[in-house]
Amino acid sequence: MIRCLHCNTVFFSSENSEICPACGWTPARIDGLPAYAPELARAGGGFEPGYFDDLAGLEANNFWFQSRNKLLQWVLKRFRPNFRSFLEVGCGTGFVLTGIARLNPHARIAGSEIFTAGLSFARERLPTASLMQMDARNIPFIEEFEVVGAFDVLEHIEEDELVLSQLHAALKEGGLLMITVPQHPWLWSTLDEYSRHFRRYTEAELRRKVEAAGFEILRNTSFVTLLLPAMALSRLVRRDKPVGEIDVRAELQLPTVVNMIFKFLLSCEIFLIKAGISSPVGGSRLVVARKPEAS
């Protein structure tokens, strides 16, 4: 169902019509895609102009993006193998969503991004997906999707608890929530500032906020554990580096051998996570949760 962002009427939509039957509201269009928050579409959120260009060129070969994709795909196979609908909030360039779409070619795949610069890349990667410009703080869906994911998104938004409540509303009863976030406030560095983060999470903070939004947590584990010493050292060395001197390509485009070693170490972590082992420490945290069914 769709929630009218003008009058809050909830109504069933069709492929050919998103017009509110109560007030006639319909989302704007930007580059042919629905725009639910068009006033924010080109704001950039403080990101550098080439941010999404850099990501699109590096994700496919970077150990961290590759490994996170494998972990997320395993989560879906483990907890919701026959999902029929999936929404990724903050889909960026569509790299994660592309991998998820391959898991179930018959599922309805949707992705949202507040900045149209990211959606242009997602559109190339996912020509058949339902893509839209949207503010995660004001999601126009009610009990619409079986699975909703937000991968390294919450840290970019000051009102993260509001976003979690919106994700809860967008899920069908019994639906699955998948989120990843950067972990450990003591790892904070200028790279977080460059990425426009509001926070790095503790396990307790994220668990509290997810449960307060009405979810039941099914799995809660750290990720990027084996690389934590190297990550901490890297952050320490760069702690005083001005944000303006951050080169995201240099940060992500590692020497081939180093990239392969890091990828192998994270594959070992994924093996342990699959075996049911959860680490208390790591550069990232994964939470899988469920929206309870009404009693």
C-alpha cells in the first residue's frame, strides 16, 4: 500500500497509477523516476560531487563491498529464501541490489535513494527494478514489502530512530529487516566525516533502537573482525588528516595482493557467521530482525 505524503491517506496502488484517491496527489518525476522528496534530490547532503562516480567504479573489485554482498545474500538465503518483494533503502549505485536481484529473478525488486546521482548508476545496473527518489525519514509505503534492507545508511541520518520506525511500517507482518552499520565510536576518524556520518554505533545502542522500533532481533553480529587491528591503525594514522585531503579512490583501491588477502580473511569470517559464531567486535555490525505478526 502507498501512503499519500500530502494527506496521509493509505491506498492500494497499481502499476499505472500512484494518484491518491483522496486528494489527487502523485509523486513528482525526476529523470522518469518517482520522486517522493524532490526538494532533496540534488542537495548532495554534503557529499563531494564525484562521490557516487568513485563508488560505482570501485565497488565491484573492493574486498569489503564484495564480502558484504556475500554476507547479505547468505542472510536472505538463510532467513527468507523465497522472498517475493525486497526494498533497499539508500541503494546508492545499486551494487548490493544487483546481487540480491540475482537471487530471485521473479521477485519484485525496489530501491530508493535520496540523491539522484546514485540512482543514475542503479538504473543502468537494474533496468527492470522499481527505482525511486525517496527520503528514508518519510517512506510512502505501508506493509508493502517482505524484506527491507538498509546497508550502511542509518549512520548518515541524524533521525535514525525515525527511519527505523519507517522501515517497520513499510514491512509486511512477519517481514524481515536487514541492516548494517559502522561500529565502535572509538574508530571515528576523518573518513567518517568525509562520508558524512553522524555516528558509529555500539552494539547496545543499535539493539535498543531496533527493538524500540518494534522488531524482534534474529541475528546480531559484528563483521570485519579479523581486520579490526589494521582498521584501527589506519584510522589512527589518518586521525588528524583534513577532510579535504581524503581521497576515496586511494582508500578503496588497494594493491591487488592486499585486496585478495583481506577478501580471504572476510570469507573466513562469513564462514564463522554461517556456523553461528557472533563476534562482539568488528568494524561493522549486521542485524537481522523480524516484524512480529499481529496477535
